Amino acid sequence: MKLLIKILLLVPLLFFEVSAQQTVISGVVMSFETKPLKKTNISLLDFSSEKLIKSVEADKNGNYTIQFDEKGLFYLQFSGVDHNPRKVFLYILQPENIKLNVQLAGYKFPDTINTSLIIGDFNNFDFETAVEMKKETNGTFTFETITDSKTFAYEILGVEKSGRSINGTQSDYFEYDGGGDFKSIINVKNKKVKIIFDPAKLNRSASYSIVSFDRDNIFNQKMFLAFDAMETRAKQYENYMASASVTLYPVFDWSQHARILEKQITEEQFPEVKKLLLLSYLQLAVFGVKEILPSTAQLAFKEIEPSSILWSINPSFLSLAYSLGFVTEEQNYLDRVLTENKSDDVKAFVLYLKFSQHYFGNELDKAKLIKEKLLEEYPESKWTDIVKKSNLSAKLEKDYILPDFSVKSLIDTNQSYSNKTFEGKYLLIDFWASWSQECRDGMELLHKVYEKYHKNGLEILSISFDLKSEDVAVFRNGQWAMPWNHAFVKDGLNSGLAKTFQVSVIPWLILVDPNGKILGISPELSGENLLSTLGEVFPE
């Protein structure tokens, strides 16, 4: 009996010992109105790949607990029926107990829904083959089919503003779809299925998500807020770039962002939070913000170790190592990243940077070696995919003949532009996109060039790498008319044309003489260099 008592006394101690080696996150998930959701999923995702590590469901009152052994960067994704999912950024340095409560925002719908699409068991939930539902006179949408199964699972497309699939208004129960939303499941009777989607039943109340850490979890709260601010700035910047209205720029008071971050960096006591704030400062530098202090940007490379996992948040920030003076013969920060960092994505990006330096410096033999290394060690990386498209054998440089090409005119769809179109004329090919700030910044110079030299026989062909051709027309209705030749190429930097002309960044300029010989090519045509080159071609 005494032995049994001793064993029972040890059980809590053993449990505590196991739990102490794990991170335990618990809390409550509710709607914006603080009501329990019909069904809730909480998924732990790897930060870089967003692959699922562990998943749990909340109980009927919204309570949840998730335990895991892993350390590093993660998303904890909260998903609920009738609600948009919410990802919470986590940086786990050591096992800990975290209290985290979340209120989810409802889906957002247009005022009027005119069409509704359905996906489901019948098409393996394939978005490409979604079926349009029949609109009834009472405002509902219907879909009918026959199945031998006892249940029918489906989701609705084309009604939520973000374009995501959502659960329907008719369900017997719900099943998580693994992507942040839920399938509606109905029980089938007599093999007949009739789905009714009723927009009148949608919850249209205004709402937003709320993430609350317990006051004891100050570090996690600060990391989340710093990362969330980065995400918000990235979305604002993306929306600005997608808009053609340059009058939107004043909305982004980048100097205010910079001053706030500088103050936060100076005052922050948690070293890892300070590093994330420094990354945020580099984000502004990548945006091309002119109000940043070089000394503060340089501090990022001094305080964030080459081995830091934080670089995986956005490896492209490492490109600033060149302009900030951290790539020298004495000490090459990027070389240390390659040997010390454990993130494959980070190391692949550094190799991509080195490849680009050799490639655009016409050191093709060195570029080839790095390309082979990327293909061998990081074959699945997106950076390797970009490098794959580079042409290391064909010469595209000054004094070589421009490769053959043909693109359709955006102005006259019956017309195409090719080498033959511009025979006997000087041609400036401009690869660009309206979403690129660098391209926008170069508009004044291009207009100055066209106004000065078009009468002397210079033609400009701007080839857009925008997401859609309509973006070009919208942009040209703004400040910059671009009164010259225009074409649009689908897939942009991933297109065959980009590969032929070895374009991996924009803006990218190529100047060609009347015989098709290349007189100059980016980056040597950047900025004022373009004016000086044209000054030699067209002496006054």
C-alpha cells in the first residue's frame, strides 16, 4: 500500500517534468462579440514553410490547450466557422507557458452578392473547376447533384471579399479544411443533394480580430506586436504599389514610421525584440524610404548575428549588406550567414544575391558555379527557381545584336512589336511595372528623354510586368502619360521574354541602335548615365 502511495505521489511530479520540457499555450477563442464559435481549430505552423506541426480543436466554450516541443519561429493559426483565420507570430526560445486569448473577425462580404460558386466532393475542392450556383428569385443560390455517399462536403467561393473559400449557410456539421476555413457537411438522403446558400443568413456585423497575451507574457506580446506592425506596413506598401494613384503616397508618413522605430529601438530592453525592431527598420530601407538613418540601419547588421533565425522572416533584407558596407574584403557578413545560419531559405537567398552580383557583373563562370550549388543544395527554393531562368550561355551585352522578340501592342491589339518594327530607329526598351517604386521613380527621367530625343528618332518600348494589363492603362491615366509604345507580358519576371533578355530585376533598360546592336544595358543605363549615353548618341 505504501509503495502504491509513493507511485501515485510521483505521477504529478513526472507530469510536471514532462510539461516543463514543452511549451504550453492555452486560452479562449471567441467571436468579436465574445461568443463561442460553432467550431474552432488551432494549428501550429512552421513559420517559413507554413507546414502543419500540430493541430487541436477548442471545446464548445472556446477553451483550448496546445503543447509542443519545438523551438524557433511559428505561426499559431486560429480558425473558426463563419470567421476569417488569424495567424499569431511566435518566437519560442525555450519551453514556457503562454496564455493567449483571441477574438476572430467575421468574414467580409459585398453589399450585394450577384454570383456564388461552389466546390466540394464532386470536384475534389478544385478552385479552377468551381461550379456557378443557380440564382433563385428569392435571392438564394442553389446547387443540386446526386451522390452515393452518405455525406456531402462543400465550400462557397466568390462571395467573400478576400476571395477565400468559406463554409456555407446550410450545414449539419463542419470539418476543418486545413487552410484556415471549414467545409460544410450535410447528411445525404436518397442520394439527392440540394445545397441552398442564403446571403440573408450571413453575419455582416463589423468586426476585427483581437489578440491578447497574458500580462506575464510581455516578451511574446512585444514580439507579436513588432511583427504585426511589419505585416501591416507590408500590406500598406503592397496596396500602394498596386494602385496607380501617386497621390496616395502622402498617406504613408514614412518619416513618422522611422522616428517611432528609432525610439523603440533605443528604449527596448529585450535583445530579441530589439533585433526584430531593427529588421523592421531595414524593411523601410527596402521600401526605398529616404528618411531612415544609415547608422540605425547599420546597427541591424551589428546586433543581429549572421546565425540569427530572425533573418528567415524576410531574407531579402540581407541585400542591404552591400549598400551598408557589410560586404568587404576584410569581413563579409554574407559569407558568415552561409556558414552559420541554419535556415535553408536564408542561405539560398544569399547564394542568389551572390549569383546576381556575378551575373550582372558579367562574371558568368562564377555565376554558373553558384547556380550549380543552388540546384544541388536547394533545388526546391524559390530563389533557385529564379536562377534557373537565367541564360548563362547567350551574350546579352553592349555591342551584341539584340535577340529576336515579338510582343503584342497594348494600344492596338492588332499590332505587334518586333525587331523589324524598329529597324532604322534607335530603340530604348524599358522593362517595368506600375507596382515597382523604382520604376515610378524613373518616370520623370524617361519622359525627359522621350521629350528631348524622340524628334531625333528615338523610340521607347515599355514592356510591362504588371499583374494584369489593365494596370498599365490605370497608371497612364495618372501623373505619367508615357506617350510611347507599350506591351504587356504575362508572368513578368518568370516569362520566357524575361529569360531571353536576362531580366531578373526592374526597371531594366536596353538601348539599341538602328541596326539592332546593343549600345547600352542596365545597370549602366541607370539614372543620369542614361542621359549621358544618349547625349553621345545624339550630340547637340
